[in-house]
Amino acid sequence: MEKKVLLAEDQPEFGAGFELALTMSPADVVYIVRDSGIKGRGGAGFPTGIKWNLAGAASSDVKYVICNADEGEPGTFKDRILLEKYSERLIEGMAIGGYAIGSSHGIIYLRAEYPYLIPAIEEARKNMIDRGLLGKNIRGKGFDFDVEIRTGSGAYICGEETALIESLEGRSGFPRNKPPFPVNSGYLNKPTIVNNVETFCAVPHIILGGSEWYADLGIGDCSGTKLFSISGDVEKPGVYELPLGAPLKDLLELAGAKDIQAVQVGGASGRTIRATEIHRSLSYDDLPPGGSVIVFDSTVNMLDVLENFMEFFVHESCGQCAPCREGTLQLMNAVEDLISGDICSEESLNSYFRLAEVMRITSKCGLGQTAVNCFVDIINNFVDFTGECVSGECCCERGDQ
Amino acid sequence: MLRNPEEIVADGIREFGNGRERLMQLLTKVNEELSWIPTTAIEAIAKATGISVAEVYSVVSFYSFFSTEPRGRNIVRLCSTISCVMTGQDEILKALMDEFGIEPFGTTDDGRLTIETTPCIGLCDQAPAMLVNGEPHVKLTPEKACEIVRGLG
Amino acid sequence: MHNISIRINGQPHSIREGSTILEACTEVGIEVPTLCHHPKVNISGNCRICVVEVEGWNTLAPACVTPIIPNMIVRTHSPRVIESRKVVANLLLAAHNCDCMVCDTAGICELQDLAYDLGIDSRSRLFDNFESLEKVDDSSPVLKYDPSKCIMCTRCVKACRDIQGKGIIAVLNRGADMRVGTGVNLLDISDCDGCGECVQICPTGALSAKFSMGVRSWEVEKIRTSCSYCGVGCQLDMWVHDNKLVKVEGSDIIPNYGSTCVKGRYGHTFIDSDDRLKTPLIKRNGEFTEATWAETISYIAEKIGKIRDEHGPDAIAGLSSARVTNEENYLFQKMMRAAVGTNNVDHCARLCHASTVAGLAAAFGSGAMTNSIAELEYAKCILVTGSNTTETHPVIATIIKRAVREHGAKLIVVDPRRIDLVDHATLWLRQKNGTDVAWMNGLMNVIISENLQDEEYISERTEDFEAVRKIVERFTPEMVEEITTIPAEKIREAARIFATAEVSSIVYSMGITQHITGTDNVLSTANLAMLTGNVGKPSGGVNPLRGQNNVQGACDLGALPNVYPGYQKVADPASQEKFEKAWGRKLSPDNGLTVVEIINSLESGKVKGLIIMGENPMVSDPNLNHAEKALESAEFLVVCDIFLTETAEKADVVLPAASFAEKEGTFTNTERRVILLRKFLDAPGKAIPDWKIICDLSTSFGYPMSYANPAEIMDEIASVTPIYGGIRHSRIQEIGLQWPCPDDTHPGTVYLHEGVFKRGKGKFHPVDFIPPAENPDEEYPFILSTGRILFHYHTGSMSRRVSALNEYVSGGYAEIHPTDVDRLGLVDGGPVSISTRRGQIETTVRSTEMVAIGSVFVPFHFAEAAANRLTNDALDPKAKIPELKVAACQVARIQ
């Protein structure tokens, strides 16, 4: 069931978490975040506290706190809601991050598709300045912090943190080789933390509620709550906040999913499961909860869905590494052949499954590694190879209906 | 009256500085003001920032929202991802194409309008959706979409 | 860095921490295939061919970018790894235009090799071919880009940007649409200058030479030799098939490490021009007639003998050449001195660096680059003045750019023109032509008044500093601004940067030397370098860039009227005695005539016979109208060359020489490195190497000369030339040796004056400012300057026979500022007349902000619009170098 923290009606005052953090040592702030067990809310799930700890330990006069507001995963819109209504909470979280790692520079990298959110963010910043929570020597603690809004320009790959940094540095969004990691050498080669909007928004709550309180919000080993954007064939699409680790079916019930053929969790790069699997949990150990959940009812041809997603990846692959650049194109080709009936058995798809596995293990970044998920899942779970060759020219043996 | 590209770039340099890390801001400024990024702007930015012309062009060509071809003064970006497709995006696109006589990524002869399709714009809860000059329009029908576009300057 | 333990393929290894997996594998002899990786450029980690399995990791690791960590367990050829490499290679092949049968790169293509190694034949291909047969960009005169063969390794982009410092090409678009390109333009109208670095580094046939080799890569023989164009001394691998040069690659060794310029890579087709001289020619009744070598040699002997008998040996003079080998220069001056009996031997160094030799010898004791080319990359401040390095020494310019880009050096450019290096400079000082002493004194004034000089160095290693301190006192930045027009504040800023950098290097060329104050200018550079303690240490020094491939060697080997080989003075009786003993002839004790003096003496009749080997004074000398008259008045003129040059046309006898391609020997590049020249083609017709011609001539003059080969000549050079004492052909087969190299075990000298100057103490010379000989006035209101451009070379006898170079620039032009172009009613690309008190030319306007308002620049390569008809032959009194860089001129419309 819903457990509203970030989206709670009745919330602590903006800035309260930051004010409290300022009474602690930066190291203590890092420990609280670490002990809360919060993992990156963008989807990759890297423990936020460890990230902050590494960046805090890196020695440099200048460090950066970057908010990844390049929410581009198909089906995801949770950060839009947060930016619309909770920008002050976001900036507060960034300021806490800055205090924790010793950085005075915050940058919000906002996707170009959300320009209409800029006024809300700017107003939040202004409010924070007016209240003395941004600027020089905040609350007399000798700590300076401010944030700047920068925008992308239509490139999904810039949600990958090193591609985002490249973009901020005035380059094409080609993900970097790692190591070095941004915590040691990020924006302008300075130690940098990059966290998702939702992660930063959660931080003030963690500071105020304590790490134990936050950890206990989740189910099982999971910490905290998580926002999910749900759309597709549901009655009440929208953003829901649930304990992390909750079963998928809870979310589906909330959104009013009635006729379920398939559910895609985690967006185009996530997993696509059958209705029989909706008891599975939304957690980093089971169905990686990027933020997007799309429901497909029984009328949907899942090959069309797959085609839409593969088109997306062909469009969005940055192109620098060979497996992803050429591989997405080949998988797209396979999907078109499936649709036209030129491929009509799993066996004849063999080379594409080989390709999918190689893309998963050799691509440079998460895009190429996960672009194969929808291909593998949809074909394995939803394509019924009945042997109906539409073109009549395919290479496989034709079975009888 | 549209300002000339060099003027916009000079303005951008004053506003943001000429460091390499300001390139996206400079390009965005030109792109928003002119709807596209002409060669003269690329050359002016290259000169001001010390980045080579080819490298500036390379960045422009990487990002979908930048264009090196002239576009209309109004840009419609219709979401082409699954939640919008499932709710009737194709009829909307067809209606727009029929009414305004252009293909996706085409520009009307009078330079008033460019229609593009774009991956998920994060409005899936209110699909189908589009951005018109950056402003969101949701729960579209073919009629509603055409009416909005008709009303543009 | 200590070693850490890892296991590769089951075997334990101890590898240096910080190594990548690829480096570790290479170290222990395990071959991991790569495609995008190249040692010369930053690693991209893009092709994913070098992936390996690391135990415990979910995904495979690209070996090229993954650092080793303790106890890492690596498998380089596990089934998962092999499967991945095969699938990725299949992907690349599916996107590749596999026209291997008609591809010039077949046999040397890295993708082809990979497919072969992985055994991917057409039957086992996994994917349909997708290659797009998109249009080839063949708009460049020298190279072409075929996107259908590009595997997006991005080596070329990095080579262009990081090695060459140009950034002409970049990665365009994204994903499957990715391409390499210039973006705004095709290659032809981009700033691509055709250096071909991208072609050499391309692993496939995507970037290739525009013209096919016409033979398969396995049918060629590769012979390493030295470039015959400029003084950088690039090492080149000549690909030869059937006595034809089919391709040139930069050798991956010092000094160029694979780089070349457009001339080095694509500018050697002149070798098999139809109009090569193939037989001796004797002019009878005004017409050249073909003759045999025997009759020609005896004809020369008779004529020269007659002049010597009637007017004495000093009525004969010889112009040796900066284009021919060390061995030939040695023999030529030996012939003039021992066989003819005169010291009247000089060469075109007189017109370029005579003032360097005079100035630096006086200040330091040695007149050459103090430091080496490679050291420039690590200088913290580089002051470039009077050198348009990008065009005249292209490969050195790439090193200067790398010093700035990669190592954070500060570059100060002092030049009246807005040269390419200005784009890379921290500071550009635009001085008025011919005011170099003033700005250098100004820099020193600031350094001393702000107490930034190196007192310890000055007191321990130099002498006569007080005189300089005194003279620069007057040269306050404000006073200097008045003379030079450089803002005083920039003088101060430059002085501070230069003086406070950890190590500063001065690089200069003709803009400093070709003035009536050339020697003074050079002395000023020496003063500035010593004042800041920058001579005698790595990456510092005073570095005159020598223009021609062997101008350094021609000077070293005594093709100068006042010194024997190794700068042993003619005026020194001990030297005279030494050479008399070595050569077995009585030698003249009198210094001979210099180039301009020889020309003047021809006119006055003091010199009657002239032997010219490989020079073209009819284009290269100042005040050509005068030089032309002088050459015409010679009683007997012999010219030895590879083409019938403008000068050869005036000759009585023309001797056909072998080109650099057709002979052996050595050149000495600008950094004093003696480098080997290897024969890779047979000479056309009856042409023979100059050294053989000299031997025959000398023998006919009654002084027999005979050598089995140039190596034997070098042995003789070593025996009489202390700085070349240890130079032997056998020692320089791989890389050259830098003089001084006194004996057979000496490793050569990377930089000069370490610990102590050649002359003992470095000597400061107070220098006052003297204005140029000719200044603009009402009648001749413009300042004219001349020089070289990238695409042509010297008098054009080689480069203008190369069609690709002519495609870049086909004829002469005058750079004029757009303001002047408008004011005078000229048209860009239209005709213009330029005249001085000495002559007039008609040429084409190039409207450009490269030059200042009121200035004109004319390249001197083009005989039909010869800049040297305009130039001033006023001489520097010490070095006798003419003032080629400043003249007053008129610019006028042609109706």
C-alpha cells in the first residue's frame, strides 16, 4: 500500500533537514545517509552513502554536486512531479550533499523536454536564498552553496552520469570509460556526486527522521520508499509512492490495472513480465525499480511494443561503442523480420540471442547492456512461434497450426 | 525581427562566458531564439570558445533538439513512445500532417511550423502528449492537437 | 609504483601497478586483439574487441582501459571472450563495405586481419550486411573519406585534434548515423591541410590517399629515408614498386614519430616528372644540346681552367646547396678549396640563417639550435617569433601545439602576421616589421626592473651582463610601444610569463634573421635566454629553425666562405695547416665571397666563372632584377640540378643530378641530427648523384677524387671535423646522431651548453635598436614582407611539379588586409600590382586579416610573380644576410 514520505501531504518545512544537517559534522551527515541504506533512485541502485563518502574523502578545493534531472526512461515521470512541487526539497537535498562532501557548487541538469519546470525550480532557489539557505556562509557555518540550472538537448544517454558530465562540459554525451569514477574525477575533472532528483529529495527526510526510521520504511532488506510512474492500460495512471520491496501487484491495484497481459518494470531498459509474475517485488534484487511501470492489456501486440522500444534504442544509442551502435540496429532488424514473418522460430533467432548476450556483457554503458532486456523478455515471454510465416520465404520449417 | 546569429552568440558569451563547459548553453540559446543553429553561429561560437568548428558541429549534430537545418518558428514535438502510441498518437500525427501538409521533421513553406516526433517526454500519465515550443499539451485528440497548432503565431 | 600480483590465463604474474590489463598482457607476451586502440592517441575503449573475462565481474572488461587490481583473475581467451569478439567483429563486418578485393588497404587492414584471426568467413557471418554506400568525400586534393569503410574507432579524430592540434574532423551525429567529418563543409573547403595523419592512423580503408597506389600492399618494398623538404628531417617510409614511389608513410621514430606534412606525404611525385634532367646539356649558340658526360666534364675543365689561368682562382666561385647531402657539401667545398683554390664557396644559408651562425656563435660559441625538437613539448613557455611554424616546419608546430594543449605550456607569439599559432597562444604581440631588437630589449627592461632575472645563472655562467643592463634601461615598455606598436602592457605580460616559467624556450626563424639587424636580433634572443637562465637546460634554449632539409649540414660541412668543415676558421692558420695536410694542397688564407657578394662580383667582373649545385638564385635571391643581370654577365656558368630551373636556363652547362630518392648520404636536420638518406629509386637517364659529379669535376680540375660510396666520404668528414668525429653511416642506420659527437662511442648531444658554454662563458652583447633599411614613405606606403607557405617549397622547382600541391595553391598572391583591399578598390582574387624601388610584379589579391593594415605579404615560391624582384638586398654588415623581410612598396590596381 502507499506510504507517502516524499509526496506526503503533511511534510516537514523545506530546509528543516538542511538546518539540522548544518548542526552535524559533514562526516556524520554522510554516515546517516550511508546507514539509511538508500540506493540511487535513478535505477542503477548504487548506495548513495558510499558515493558521498568517496567524494567526501577525495581531496580537492572544488567539488560538484550534480542533480540528474534528465529523466528520460520511457514511461518515467516521477521526477517531473517532484520538480513541479518539491524543488525546494531537491535543492535542500543537494545542499546537504554539498555540505557532506565539501562542495559549494550544485548543478541541476534538466532534460530539454521539461523547460516549463524551470520557473518552479528558479522560484525554489529564490526562496532558499531569501531564507538564507543558499549563498555565502550559510547560517554562519562558513559553508557556501548555490545551484545552477543547465539543460540537455534531447539525448537519453545523458541520463548516464558520465555522459551527463560530458554534456555539461560542452561535449557530445558519450559515456566515459570508468575508472576514474566521478567521485574522484567528474565534472571538470573534479570530485563530483551525481544523484537522481528523487534521491536528493529523500535526503532531508533521512536527516530529519534518522537512518533507522528510513531503513524501516522499506520491506525486507529494502530501505525507504520509492516513487513509481505508472501508465499504459491502467485506470489511474500517475505517480505512487510505495515502500521499496513492495509487490508489483500492490502498485497495479492502486493504479487500477484490470486486464494485464504484460507489465514492463523499469522502462524500456527494464524487465517485461507476464501477468503471472506480478507477485514479484519492486526491489533491486528482483524487479529493478527505475521508476517506470507500463501495463499492457491483452489487446496489445507485444511485437509492436518491442518495435517501439527498439526504435527508441536505435535512436538513442550514442554510437561510440560497437556492440551498442551496431547491435541495436541489428536487433531492430530482427524485430522487423519478426513482424514481417521473415523469422518464425526461436532457433532462427539464435544469432540475435547471441548478440543480445554479447551486448549485455560488452557494451560500454548501461544503455547497451540493458537495451537487450525488452528484446529477450518480450520474445521469450510473449512471442508465440506458431510457425505462421507471413512472407512464406523464411528459412525455418513451417509447423501446422 | 530575428537577430543575427553572431549577435546572439556575442550575447551568450556575455551571459555565460566562453569556457568550453558553456557550449551547451550557447547552443541552446541560439537554437531557442532561431529554432535552429546556422553555420554562422557555429563558426562564431567556435571562434569565441576556441573549440574547432568541426567539434562544435559535432556537438550540435549529437543532440536531437538542435538542428543544423532551418526549422519553423513554432516547433511541435509529438511523443512517439509507447504510452502515447497506445493512446492514439498515430491518429494525432496523421491529423497534423494532413492539416499542415508536412511530414515529421518537415517545415511548412511559410516557416511557421515544424513537426517532429520525439521519444518519451515524461507525460505518460496524461497521454497522448506533445510539447509545443516547450509547453506541454496533454490528453490530446486529433481535433484538440490541430486546434492548438492552428492557434500558433 | 610497485608491482601487484594478478593471474592471467592461470599463470601468476607480478605487474606494475597502474598498468591496464592490455599492458599487462603485452608485458607477459599474451596477444589480445585490438581495433580502436593505438599507442599514439588517447584510448577510447570503443571497439570492445579487446574484452577479457575478469573473475567475479558480471560484464567483460575492455583490456585497453581497465586497470589491473590486486589478485585480479583474467582470462583473455575463454569461450565467452572468443564468442564476444566474434559477435562484435560480425557486427562491424555487417556495417562495413567489404570490398576488400578492390581496396587499397587490403593486406594492411586491421579489420581484415581481425576477421582472418577470428576465422569469420561469409558463410559464418551472423548478420545481414547493412553497409550504406554513402558518398565518398574525395573533395580534398590528397585524401578521401569513405564512410562505408569507417568503423568509428575515432583514431583519426584524435590524431587530427591531439597529435596535429587541428581538430578539422570530428565525430558527427550519433548512434548508427555516426560519421567522421568536418561538419560544416566537405574536406576541400575546410581548413584541412592534407597532412594525412588521419590516413596513416586509420585501421581500415575509410581514410585513404586519394590516388590509388595501383599495386597491392604486399607487392611493395618499404625503404626508410629522410624527407627532402624542410629542416625537420622527418623520417619517411617510401613504398616502392617497380622503380616507382607509390606511397609515403611517416616513420614511427624520432623526430616525427609518424607525422608528416602534406609535402612530405603527398609532395614527392616530382621525382618522376617527365621534365627531369636526364642528360648533360651544353649551350651552343644559345641552344642547349645534349652531350655525353665525358665531353661535358672536359668542356667544363677547359673553361674553368682558362678562367683560373687568366684571372686566378678567386675569379671562380661555387654555390653549394642546402638541398644536397652532407657528403656532397663536403666534397663541393673541398673541390672549391683544394681543386680550384678559392674560398669563394657559399650557399643559401647566407639568405636564411647567416645571422644565426654569426650571432649565436658570438654569444654561445655555437650557431645551431641549442635544444632538440622533442624537448619543445615539455617547455613551460615557448616564445615563437619570426616563424610561421605551422607552414614552414609543420611537424614542429604540432609539437608546440601539444606543449600548449597537453602539457599546459604558455605560448607567446611575436609576429606582424596573425599566423596560425596565434590561435593557440596565450599572448600575441604584433610588432611593426623590423623592430625586433626594441621589443626584446623591452622584455629585458621589464624583467630587470621587476627583478625577475636569474642572478645566479648570470653571475656564474655569463659575462658582460652590465652592458646589456645599461642599454635596456632606456627601453621602457612605453618607449617600446612607440617603436613597435605593441601595447606596453603586453610587453610587461610577456616578460613576466617568459621570465617566471620553469623553463622557457625561444623559437625563431627568418623573421628574426633576414634583416639588416639580423645578427643584432639573434644576439637579443641570446641575451633574453641567458638573462632568464634558459640556456643549457632541457626544453629551454634558443632554437633557430633551419629552413632547408640540409641547411644545417651544408653549414656544418664548410660550404661557407670563412670556415672549413666544423666551423674551423679559414683565417686561423692552424686550421689552414690542418686542412692543407689532410687534403694535400696549399689552401687560400683569404676568406671567400658570400652569396650576395658573388652576385655583385659577377656584375663587376671580379668573378667570372660560377658553379652552382642545386640552388636557384634566379628565384631565391633578393633584388632579382639585379641578380638576373649578374648571372647573365657570368663568363661561364655551370648548374647542376634535377630540373631545368630558372637559373639553369641561364647556364652554359647543365648537369643532370640524381634526386634525394636516387642516392645515399646524410642530411643534418635543424636539431643537429645527422640522418640517413637511402636510395629507393634508380635515377632517370644519365643523371648521377652530385657527389659523383663533383668527383669527376675535381679530377678534371687536376685534383683527383674517388670514393666508393658516401659512407666512405663520411669517414673522411669524421677525420677532419671534430663535431662529426663519431658520425658513421653504420651508427645511424636506425636513428640519427646529434652533433657534437666527437668520437665513435659518443652518444651525441641532445642539448648544448650544459654546465658550460661552448665558448666558456655565455656572452651578453648590448644591442641598440636600428630601424630597417627602408621604411614606408609617401611614394612607397606599404610594408612588404616575404616568406614561405605550407603547400610550396622554396623556389617551387619540386613542389610546383606536384599536382596535388598545386590544387591547394597554384600560383602567387599577395596577402592584403581587407581594409586596404577596399580602400584601393581591389578585389579579393583579382589582379594587383606590387612595386618597390627595385622592381614590380603582378599577382593576385588575397584579402585577409592575417596581415596588418598597411602591410603586404608575398610568398616567394612563384617565379612568375617573384617576390624577390621586390625585396631589398641591403645587407646585415656582420652576417651579410639581406633584409628580405622588410621593404617599402606600392600596391596598385591593374586596370
